[in-house]
Amino acid sequence: MRRKCELPDARFISTAKKQPAALAGITKIATQFEVSLSCAAVRFVSAEIFPCVLIKWSDEGFCWKWCSRQFWDLGFRKTIESHQHLPAGSATAKCLNDETERGVITENGTTASFWFPFINEKSPQNIILREEAKRLGRFGVITLLSLYNGKFTKEVLAARSRELELD
């Protein structure tokens, strides 16, 4: 049985920094603190352990999202909010369509322009992201978007700008 979402700051931060920068790490935290995955994930994103965006889906559609400050400050704010805009092969779509087992983390590569509608395909902000999704049984699906290397700096965007100049 899960307890109310109680995650003491110092202990949570210490534990979170030792976990992989991925949904698997957040799952370990939820288990260790005996809280829901949603609770641990929101706390993780809020703590700015690594730059990421968390999206919660129900079987009926989009529920809510939580962005790390780093994503928010660079303009990664408005995400897609419709099942219909998810490609059939995305990790989130697979989980929503019950193509994965409950509790299994599904992962895909994606681009920022896919998840953030105001980012153009040719924009320097259209960087490669990791999409991880996990089916939560009757509670829907949780999606985590992050960078593969876990770092999100202006240098990443500058490197993307240089790539576009070479095209």
C-alpha cells in the first residue's frame, strides 16, 4: 500500500542524484519511498535533477504535464495534448493502446518538434529527445521526455544551430 506523497527534501535529493536520469530511476525512488510513480515523478522534475518534461495521460486523453525549469526557460512549454497526434510507433501510443505490459518502460527516440507544436522542424530547438512511457494500469500512462545525455544547456541549442547551417 502506498503512503501519502511524503518525500523529505534532503533525503529525496540525495537519493534522486544517485539514480539514472530516466524513468527507471524515478520508479526506484517511488518504490524506495513507498509513493506513487506520479508523486515521485513530479517531485523529481521539480527538483531539477535533470532537464525533463513529465506528461500524464488517461485512457480518455491528456491529464496534465510538469516541466523542469530548464525546459520551460528555453521555450519548451506547450506540448501535444491529444492521442490523435501521437504516432502509432511512439512509446506513449504503445502504452495507451495496451501494446505493452503494465509496469514495463517503453522507450523511443523523438524530436522536440513532435512534442512541442510551436517548435518548427528546421528550428535550432528541434533537438533529439528520449521518450519513455509506462502504463500505470487503470491510472493511464506516464511519459517522460528528456535528452539522451541528461544535459540541457544553451550549447545543445548552439550545436543544433550549427547543424542547420551546414544543411
